[in-house]
Amino acid sequence: MKLHSRFGPARRALLLAGAIAVAATGASVPSVAYAVTDARTEATPPAIEPVAGETAPAEPAPTDPAPSPSPSPSPSDPAPVNPVPTPTGPVVPTPEPTASVPPSSGSSPTHPAPGGWTPALPGLVPGAGPAAPSYATAPAGFGLVFPTNPWIYNDQPGTRYLDVREQSRGLVTRRHMGIDAQGGVRQPIFAVAAGIVVDGTWGTTSRDRHGFGNQVELAHADGFATRYAHFATAPLVQLGDHVEQGQLIGFMGGSQRGDLHRLDRHLHFEVTKDGRHIDPIAFLTGAGTVADAAATAAPAADAPTPLPFSEIRPTADGYVSISTGVTVTSQVFTAVDMGGESAELFVSDAGRLLQVSVTGGAWTAVDTGLALAATSLASANTGGEHPELLAVEDGKLVHVAHDGSAWTKTWTGHDFSGTVSAVAIPGGGLHGMLQQAGYLYHLSPAQGGLWNITDTRLETGVQVDAVYVDGPAPQAMTVIDGEVHRITRGDIGWDAAGTGLPASGPLAATYEGAGWPIAVSAEPGVLGVTRVVDRVWTRYAYDLTVTGPIDAVAIPGVGTVLYSIG
């Protein structure tokens, strides 16, 4: 039903007039992922499904283990590549945590495409003639919220503002008046500013106006308006509703002309000022000033509290926590095996990147000379003298490396504000697994120093830790709804398979060999270790209290060594 037809120009004018008085609020949803390259699809060997309860015959290659809902560890592990501690007692079950998941629309399309995301088909929106791009800076309070989170805009032909859509005898007759961004299943769509719903479609039909499918238009203060199109279902707001900045208004889909799946899943987003289209990217990135930020900055905090850095090493009958004697004031850190008896650690502390390592038989912290105020940090040994790092800083994903003389950081071209995990792929360089708002993305290097982001189409837990096992893509471990899951890339797409075992608290993953990753979780009074024994996922519990976040590395001849701050 085309609800707009029920209201005449007078009703619409009243709604627009009311919207001009709406003041934009200061609520903020982080903006992420301004991609500069197209997503690519990797070819991977097909995954083998687990067989419940199957025991391990001698096989040249591993297959997926069976979940173990009621774990009872074997007296000892099969001969691993590196020694591991023997559990001190039976498995200690832990309570299932409350998982954080994104909102559900209830009927969003879940059809994964085997290839990379493709832009919307021509003919989505009306357009003007061959006019030059129009730019307008939004006033303070606008553009501080991106229309979806994660924000992945690939800037490819056909998806950009004013791209040509139709020509006749050499003359442009229609242009793309917005931008197209991609996202995952049940990807939430947010209002970028406070406003009033002045137009929309609550049930796509073959007579969709301009082919927007399920869509909504909001009128804002100062003559601005925004449109959000191709929702998976009807918008969550109604005509005449007042909408707050950052409010959930719908879910990303591919609806058009009465078909909920006519287009590949994406968001068409456009902006007008006084009825004239403007560049949405300029609108989203041009709002606010340094003075605005300073005026709303939080009051100065008290002096930070020093936090102890601990190394947790395996023993014959469990794990032991050893103080490094180093204190820092941040819990944003990463650990990487560079060939020593202990890992090298990197901490983003007080706006600087610190390197913590064993020098002359003692742990020392050294300022690398690089300014870095990271909210998430990950590292991998890519075969050089120094590791490579991925960091989230000021809403951007940056690559940190050593050029032979100093540490440097380079923007990957992606805005991002979630958590990152890094892994080295032999022959493939540095890869990353990115988690934002419960959705998982794969980062891989591209030609020319660029980086690709691929939507895995998976919903995950808040913590995801990547490991390299084999093949051209990472694996990862995560906790979904209180259960440990293993994430792999198959020949069609990404998959998250449950182990049947619980976990809670900070999570880390590593790989010691034998074909399966290991997940470690720091739970109240217990260190939980989930690994494959005789092709069955098995959980060991060790009496050890770890109060801060953890990271794990597998050190040859030692086993899985953990590090924690706090």
C-alpha cells in the first residue's frame, strides 16, 4: 500500500513545516567502514560437517569434531605438537552468559549471495541532468550518526552520488541521487538526525514510487531531509512520528517493486537541502567543528590507575599467573609470538604505543615513538623482524607497521569503531576479522596497498579472536549465546559451528597444531580451555582467577601462554 497517496500536498507541507522546528540531538552511534575497494570472494576447500560422538581413527587430515554438550575430558590429550597442561579435575560447568545480539526484524531476508556484494540495479531513483556534484556542510548535530552500523560504503561505479543511470542520444537523462551501502542480515538502519516522518512505503508493491521498495523519508531542521530505501520489511516508524537521532527505523534489505528480495541487500541513502539533492558523503562527514567537540567534551578524569601486566603460563597440572613487574594504565593490548620464550606485547597507553617485552632477562616497557590512542588492537607475525598491527583509532581502522627505522600507522581507508583481530596468512599477508554491533567482517589486503572488507553474513558474539589453521582465510573463535563457536570459511560462505560447550568472560584463541584452534575464556575463578580431544570438543577448567582482558599465543615447546592486564 502506497501510504503517501493518502495525504495530499497540504498534509505533507504541514509535516515538513513541523520538521523545521526539530532540533538535532547529540546521541551518537559510531560510524564505521568507508571502504575504498570492492569485496572479494576467496576460494576455500569445502568444510566437512562434524559427526556427533565419533571417535578418532588415524587420519591424514582432520575433520570437524563433534560437539560435546556434556563434556567429560579424557585423562590426557592425544600427542599434540606442543605440550599442554593436564586438567586438575573434572570439567566445571559455567553459567551461560547473556549474549549481546543486534535487534531482529523477525522476517528479514537471509539469502546469502555466494559472490561479493553488487551495487543496486539501475532505475532506483529519479535524477536530474548532468549537473556537477552539490556539496553542503550540515550544521552541528547532523551527520554524527551514520545511517547504519557498521557503515560500509564501497564507492563503486553505480553506487555513488550522481552516477549516470540512464542516457539518451548521448545526453544524461537520469542520475543516482544517493549512495548505496552494504551490510549484513538484519543490519539495523538508524536516523542520522532528529526529525519527522514525512513519507514512506509500508509494504512494497509493483507500483513503488521510484522503485524505493520499503522506505522512509525524514524531514529535519534547517531544510534538511534524508531518505532510507529498500528495507527488508516495513519501516518501524509511522507517518508523522517524531524520530530521535540514532533511533532504529528499519532493517537493511533488497525490497523493490513488490519483491522483498529483488535487489542484493543494501541501503540506498540520500539527502536533500531545501528540496535539492546534496552529496550524502559530504553531509555525513562534514558536520561539527573542533569547537563543538570541545564544548561537549567530558570533564577531565582523575589520574589513571596503574594496572599490572601478567603472564599466565602452562604447568604440568594447570596454569600459573606470573607478574611481569610492568604496569600500564590501559587494557587495550595485543600479544604476538616473535620467536622468544615469551610473547612481545603492544599496549595503547595514554595516547602512545608501548612495546612490552623481555630484555636482558626482565620485562621492560618501551615507547615506540608512535602516537596511538586505540580502542582495539591486534597483531600478527607476518615473517618480518617486527610484527604488523591493526588498530581502531578515532573511528578508523589503521595499519601499524615498522618501516625499518620507525613505527608508522596508515589508514586502511575504512571507518570502523568495533573490535579487530589479526592473523597472518602464509603467502597472503595480514588479515583481520572485524566485529561491529554483532556482525562479522573479513579484512584482507588488496593491490596498491588497499584493503578489502568482506561481509561474512554472520552474527557473532562481542569477542572474536582469529587464528590461522590452514587455507587462504582465517578461522576464529567466538561465544554466541553462551556457547563457544568456531568460525570457518567454506567454498560457499562463512559458517559458525557450535562446539556445544559454554564460556563467559574475556575470550582468546590460538592454534597449537593438530588441525583445530583452541579457545580460552577467563571466567569467575576459572580459566576455561576448549579444545578438540579425540575429535570431540572438550572443555577443561582450571582454578585460576583472571580479572582483565586476555590474549593468547602458542609458543613452540611451551604451549598456549596467556597475557592479561588488570
